[in-house]
Amino acid sequence: MIESENMNSEQHQNGSDEPVSAVATKPTKKAKQMPRRRKPRRHVNGIVLLNKPAGVSSNGILQQVIRAFNANKGGHTGALDPFATGLLPICLGEATKVSSLLLDSNKRYTATLKLGERSDTGDTEGEIVETLAVPQLSKPLIEQALAKFLGDIEQIPPMYSALKYQGKPLYYYARKGIEIERPPRAIHIYQLALVEFSADQIVFDVQCSKGTYVRTLGEDIAKALGTVGHLTALHRTQTGTISGDQMLSLEQIEEQLDNCLQPIDIAISHLQRIDLNAEQANLVRHGGKLALPQPKTDLVRFYFDDVCIAVGEWMHDKHVLKPKRVFNLDTAAAQASGAENH
């Protein structure tokens, strides 16, 4: 950025100390300010395990992480509601190629359910629209209610959700007071356990399939107990095979930056690993197929020199493995080096 000097309108900078008459003085033109050059984006590849705070959107805090790293691209792996907290894996650079695998993965949460009050959103962000007496709670009573939701169940999505109807999200209609009929969706509850309870509140731990609305699950649990309820807290503790044990706050991430980056394959550790030789690795990098024995999982991890270079997929009709996602780590490293040397 070029800063212009302040010039005295009555003193012409011509090498003379003599004042110039007001008639002869021309208005001083302001120097044009050059647009500030944006710092080149970095080619950062890896996954950041963010502990999302309450009160911010998932996309909003994603943008903060991208800016902190000055990363060329990034994405999250499944949004948390603004009131929710906990594990939000942020994929940067080539790691964005595995974000869809995490979107489809199972999730685990700790939820706090306030009984006796129902809100229109199912959580603390809405208005209380119904109150009902809470029965006397006991551990056997609560566990009996929770057991009803284990396994394959159907769930009606909430009106306050991003699911689309005629091109608009359901919350668009909900805010206008319009109720849209929603078909139930099949979900699976792998684990549902009572953590603690009081006279009008229960805390439960749930491991569930993709597409599960824990807000709705909380409302249904309250109904099973003979009352109404809404979530006052929701904390994600696991996404797929990624545990929240190592998640960091935004402030910690900003301090540590590259030191807190997790490798790309942390997201796909459940897939079978296949180590390749140089010829096979080169073939995979260029989209070629490999005639190898059928793996234990339809998707596999390809490695060369102990570095994960791609996700492969078994083709049942042709009995070969083809690359599904190739990580261009060498290209990214070369581009990053070129930017640094520029």
C-alpha cells in the first residue's frame, strides 16, 4: 500500500521556500492508493480437530480456521447447530477429498434434555411453546424409555432443519409458521445410555447413524417418559473413527497452526490399508486400475513410502481396484515451495 504525504496547500514543493499565490496554486491531487495485495494462499493439507464453541455457526468458525492457516481451501465434515459444541473436524487442502466419507459416518454425542418444556426448535434457540408436568424419574424408568430407541428406528425430521422442500430449507417455512408434512427417515441408534439425571433433566450418551437429529430424539425420549422436553446442550464427542480426545479450541489452533494438523488418513483408518510399489503408485496417481485380490472393505487406503496417496474402490463387476480419491500431495508441496520462493 502506498501512503501519500500530506502537502501544504499554500506551499508548492518546487525547491523554493517562496510561497505561491492562491491563484497560481493548483489543488493537490491525492496519490492513488494501490489495492492491497492479498497474501498468497497456502497449500495446507491435513485435518484440524476443532472443539466448536456454542453460539457460532459451523460455517462461520470454518472460515476462521481457514483464515488462521491462510489455507487455499477447507471444509467441515458435518455441521453442528449453533448451540451445539464439540468435535468438528476441519479438512484443509487435499483432506477435503475425504470430507464426504466423514459426512456419511456415524456420530457420537452427549446430550442434555430439559424435561417439562418443549421449544419450537427442539433446543434452547427456540421459544417455549408447551409445558407439561414431569413424572417422578428413576434410573429404571429412564433406561426402559431409552431402550425403546435402540437399533433401527424411524424419525421425522424437525421443521427447523436444512432439509429442502421445493428448493427451500424447511426452516424457511417454519419461520413463516408453515408446517410441511415430512416423511419419516430410517436411522440407526447404536448406543443410548443414561449418564445422569435430576428431577427435570437427563443427560444421555448416544452413538447414531448419519441423518439422526438428536434434538428430535430428545423430544421422543421425553414423550416416552410421559412429558415434553428440549435439548439445552449437545456436545459431539466422535465422528466416524475420529475421537474428540485431541480436539482443540480455536485459540489453541491459532497458536499451534501446522503443529496441530492431523494426517489425512486419520479420517479413513477403518479402511483396509494396501501398500504399493513405485510402479503401482504411479499407476494409481494417473487414474489406473490395479488387479489385486479383493480387499476386506470396498474402500481401501493406498500407501507409498508410508504416505497415504489415495482412497481406492473395489469394482465388483471387473474385480479390480480403481482410485476414488487421489491426494495430490507432491503437486501441493511444489506449489507451496514455489509460492515461498516467489
